[in-house]
Amino acid sequence: MTQELTTSLQADTARPSGGSGWWRDAVIYQVYVRSFADSDGDGIGDLRGARERLPHLAGLGADAVWLTPFYASPQADGGYDVADYRAVDPLFGTLADADDLVRTAHELGLRVIVDVVPNHTSDRHPWFRAALTGRPGGPDRARYHFRPGRGAGGELPPNDWESVFGGPAWTRTTGPDGAPGEWYLHLFAPEQPDLNWDCSEVREEFDSVLRFWLDLGVDGFRIDVAHGMVKAAGMPDIGRTEQAKLIGSQVLPFFDQDGVHEIHRSWRRLLDSYPGDRIGVAEAWAPSPERLALYVRPDELHQAFNFQFLKSPWDAAAMRTVIDESLAATASVGAPTTWVLSNHDVVRHPTRYADGSPARGLRRARAAALLTLALPGSVYLYQGEELGLPEVVDLPDACRQDPAFFRTSAEGQDGQDGQDGFRDGCRVPLPWSRSGASYGFGPGGSWLPQPAAWAGLSVEAQTGDPGSTLELYRSALALRRELPGLGDSGMTWLDAPAGVLALARPGFVCTLNTLGEEVELPVPGRALLSSAPLAYRAATVRIPPDCCAWWAI
Ligand code: BGC
């Protein structure tokens, strides 16, 4: 079909909103440290391995790297259970390795963002150990949420809140004499007790932790569970089960309470007191784009992950709606939008988009990458998406580590076309070379088995192959830097046939065909890049199914 791709413009959906911070249109590459590169052959990625592979990020064209937690931790939840916020876990190296990594990144022109985990500590944190031996109502317990149980003997949890990982959000303690005692709150695993942010010592400690890493030279923080630190007064019952899902959007008395914003404001003041543009990015699960935008008001954090877009189905109208809502919500507070397709908590997007056909999933993933890189704002890339890695859907149970796997039955999990909704399948170590025990991940094996087919998806195998996903990403990021119309400027929709999105930026057009059949359009301009080969006929171009193309106009 030939359809008119007119240039009749609709209302601007995004305006440049002032400010020139580097983060406003940055491409930020997420390194899941455990699975990125292993320098010592123990099968677990580490900071030295990550440092040695930083040229890959610089060559790709990323502006910054976000490192997932590498702090001292018993690893009950992949390091999101921190026992010492100022120490590097020996699994991942030393503080000197962290320092070296930050320096090397800066030399390569990459900024560094580290995770901070303020909602909960590890149960091995000295504070929680002291709390367990401390007396009910005493100062050691005031840093957490301890409560007596309900029922005649206190045998029932203090309220009906559920853990995001399954089961009750409360665990009962046992006194030194073996008698059951108070309960403590953990919105995640029992090994992750929630901190009480009404306690001034908690606030002071985190200010000091942030300063510690800022002094070491980091450029910002990804704030884990930024929506969870404050709980509704009185901790009311919810009255139903199936409460919180990972990256959910439910309204709950333990998430997205107004009180969290005052904490983020104080952190913004702290960040601003340092030279350079140091940033905070909220990992916040909010019920709507408007609620999410509150986290990025001018005196709060700089960015928040846009999970609404990540959850959008492969459907042009749905995607356009999410894009419009996201841009409008962030524009209302003058912040840039972020675009995220995958991270270490969700099924990798080639598999999410596959609808039963891995080839289709990859086609769509490549197209989605070009779409998101063409939108105004900042883009987060999850390690391996530049290789088109799918979710690994046949991991043996014996090697799984996701705490949710041990606390929830697979039944009822939203598999989203992954193995079963758990998170190990997106955390399989990266393949760097065609051969070797772990395809170049390290000199030894790998903590999760890598599929043999990943040899062909390795960085080595894809480098120099013009049809590869890696070269597509490299070209797209290079163009994104080069073209003044991309990044943090306005965008308009162009009229396009159903199933097709066409958007214009200064000097630039992006067309996305989400349909399972080709569409024929008037040639919008000079072709810059496309996720699949285009075919021309006179003044029209045929865009293949599930394909995105960039044009200079
Ligand atoms: C992190 C997860 C982690 C959870 C608890 C998240 O949102 O991204 O990986 O399990 O916080 O810290």
C-alpha cells in the first residue's frame, strides 16, 4: 500500500525544556557487574574485568556507564542486599579497583553512575545485627521497622503486606532464649530488612555514603527503590493479596508515598554541592507518568526510568500513546524523558517482542532500538542488547540465584515469554569472543551457562559485519551524536498509515513499521540507517515488516 507521509505537523509533544546538563540526552550503558567481564576466572564478573572492557562502551558511543551494586554483600539478591556501603565485595575486587575503573572511564570520556540501595540493608549489616540483639523499642531497632505481631501470642504478622518476591513482608525474630519475638519488615527478601527513614541516623548515614562515592569521583547514583523509603503512617492493611509486582504500577501504602520527595530534595542539594553535573536517577515504580514526573521536579532527581514505555506492547498506537504521555509528563516539570527497553529485572526485549518467533523478536528489538534512540531524552542500554541477546529460557533450576525463584512458585508468575518470569535469564554473562570456556567473558567458566549459539552473537563475531546488531547500534549512536536534531530537542508526529509511526525532529525523520507486512511510503528524505534493508521504487520506499528507518531531511 502507498500512503501519504505528509509533513502536516501536529502539536509539539516535547519542547526543549531548558538546561544543558549532559544527562539530558545521554546514552547510559548498564553494566550488571556479575555478568559483564570476569578478570580472575572465578566465573563471576568483577570491576577489573569491567574496566578492561570499557573501550567497548566508548567505541559503542555511550556517554556513561551505570554499574550495578558491587558493595560488600552476602549476595542474597545479586548485591541489592548491602552489608557495607563503603566497601567493595571481594567477589568484585577492591576499592582500588573501583577507583581505577572511575579514572579509566573518565579518561575514555565516560561518566560513571553507581547504584545506591537506601530502602533496605542486608540482614548482615552491622545495624541489623545490632537490631536483632537489641531490645524491643530500643535505639538499635529504631533504624528498621520492628513491630509486635498480631494475635494472642503475637504469632501473626503486624499487617497483611506482601513481599515483592512472594510471601509475607514480615519475618518474626527469635530472642537469645529461643523465644519468638518481634517481626521486622522487608518489602523484598527476608535478607533485606527495610530501613526506617524517620530515623535521623539513617538519613545522616546515607548522606555520608553518597559523599564517600562522590569524593571518589562518581558522576551520580541510580537510586534503588527510590519510591519505597517512606511507608504510609500506621502501616495500614491492604486487604487483598497479589499486591506488589516487580516494576509494578499499583497504588500501595508502601510505595510512592509523598514523603519520599523530601529525601530526594535533600539529595539533590547534596549532589549540587559537588562540582560538575552529578546526577541522581530514580528507580521508581509509580502508578502513572504524572506521579513519576514528581521525582524529576527541578529540585529533585535528574532522571527517572520510564518503565511505562518498557511495558508497552509492540503496537504503534500503544507506543505512540506512551511516548506522548511520557514526554508530556516530564515536559511539565522541565525534565528529560528516559527510554529503557531492558534491564537486569525484566525479560530481554528481543524475547518479549518475539510472539513465538525469535527472528521476529530480533527484528523488532533492532527497530525498537532505533525508535528509542530517535526520541527526545536519554536512553539506557542494558549490556548485551547491542548484541541482540535474547533471554535464556532454559536455565537449569540448580544454577538459579533470583531470590524470587525460591520464594514464589512459577505458577502465577507473569512469564512475559521468558522462562517463567524470574530474573536469571536476562543475567547470563556476555559473550565477547567466538570461542573460549565462557566466550571471552573470562579465563574460567561463567556463573550461569551461556547458550552455544552465543558464539555467533559475540562482540568478536559481530564486529565488522554490517548487518549485525552491534554495528547497527554503533552506527545509530554515532549518528545520534552527529545530528544536531537528535538528543534533547523537540519532536513532532507526522501523519502515517495505521501501524506506522513517523516522527520528525529538526532535519530528521524516523519511520517505524510495526506491522507484519511491508508498507510503501513516499521517500521521506535521504536514508541514514535502517534496521532492515529498504527497497525503493521511483519516489516510494518499501519498509519491511517490523523495521525502523532514519532519514535526513
Ligand atoms: C533492583 C532489583 C532488586 C530490588 C531490591 C530493584 O528494583 O533493580 O534487582 O531486586 O530493587 O533491591
